[in-house]
Amino acid sequence: MRTSEAFVLGTITGAVIVGLWGRTIEDYLGEKTRGVRIKAAEGIRAVEESTGKVLDRGGNALRRADEFLQDTKEHVGEALRAGQEAIRPAPTT
């Protein structure tokens, strides 16, 4: 038997098997993989919760950093204005 003939025979056999027992095989596999799928779904939920917590902490850190930068900006501005006043010559009269 040639390879191409074996391939065609295998394809026909597979189609017959799927046609006759496809639903039974699908139900069997669904039953046997149920526990794995439940664990995978729980794992995805745990990842979602953990990611949410990490992103919340990151958001809080960014807000604190923004507040710090705004305060620093104000202090630098005040220091620059004070230095400007200190070096500005007195008005002549």
C-alpha cells in the first residue's frame, strides 16, 4: 500500500470514527478534563485578583510620586524666586 493510499484510508477511517462516536468521545473528554479546567479557571481568577492588587499598589505609588513631584516643584520655584530677589539690584532713585 502506498503512502497516499494509507493517508486516504486513515482520513476515511477517522471521519467514520468521528461520525459514529464523536459525541461520545467529546463527552468523555469533557468529563475527564473537568477537574483540570476548573483548576485552570481558578488559577486565572487568582491571577486576576493578584494583578488587580499589584496595579492598585502601583497606582498608589504613582499618586504619591506625583504629590512628591508637585511639592518639589513648588519648593524649587520658591527657592528660585528667592534667589532672583536676592541677586536683583536695588532700584535706583
